[in-house]
Amino acid sequence: DSSGDVYCWGINGSGQLGDGMGGTSQSSNKPVKPEVITGFVKEISAGRDHVCAIVSGEVWCWGANQAGQVGDGSAGLGKKKPVKVFGLSFKPDSLALGGHTSCAYQFGGKVACWGSNASGQIQSPASNSPVKTPVEIAGLVGVADMVAAEKHICARVFGQQVACWGDNYSGQLGVGPGVSKSSVPKIVGPPAP
């Protein structure tokens, strides 16, 4: 709201309302305020069943955490209350959440992601293991905007180009045939004639 407070409502099976309750029987059809968060909330973003917010220059997340997408160094049970993301090396301007992956970025600056790496959307480590704390994404220059989907991520970069990385099972990276996935951001090709 205009005071910088956050309110959430709906299903709460993974604690995504952040009110400390969690479990499918504690869903809410009225807005509830997540616990713990103090400070001005600049932005909020939701993934499949987790939520992150920029609060006074820091990122806090809550909800499902099976792939480490809340960024506090753990993976497994969901977080019913917001937890601070551990190890983010910059103050973010915006967030992009999708599926079980979370990203924070500076306009024209750094990008870091954490959570599911099943399709190489976090670059490191090379395995498909969950990434439980932020990892900076190499190969991006001048990010202006970013979106995250279920298993891939795209960013608009300087020059109005779009770069995507992660899964390409349906051609969602826009780089043509022969690429099943990419852990390196690839510039989307020109439209087909």
C-alpha cells in the first residue's frame, strides 16, 4: 500500500501468505500482513508458491522452499514467515520470480538468482542441484527489465535486445533449433520471415 506495507491473500499451503500459519486449511480470502517485515516495501513479486519483497534495500522471501528459492541457505520445508535472503552482494532495484527460482537485479547492473537450477537457469554450480543463496549471473550487460518463468529466464538488455537462458524444450529461448537448454544468456534471434 502507499505506506509501504505488504498484504497477501489466497492459498497458504506452503506459507506463501507469510503470516506464520501455513498449511492448506489456513488459506485466507482477506488480505493478511506477513509477519516480521519492517521497513518500506519497494516491490513484491510471486513465483509458483513463494513470494519475495524488497524491503529497505534488502530482499525477504517466504513460502515454498524445496529448491532453496527463499535464499536463506536452506532447502526443504516452506518458510511460513519472511526470511532475509543471505549473501546478496548488491542493493536490488527489482525482482523476477518464476516457478521455483528467484532473481534480484539492479537496473543496468548486477543480476543474481537462487533456487531451482534444474535447467541451468542459475549457471553455477554446473549440477542441477538447488542453489540456496544468490549467485551472480554472468553474461548480461545493462539489464533494463527481467522476467522468470517456470524453467527459463529472460532479460531486456541495452540496445533493446532480449537475452534468455534455462530450458528450451519448446523453443522458449528464441534461439532456434538444436539447443535443449542453456546456462548462458543467449540473445534472442530475429523473428522468422
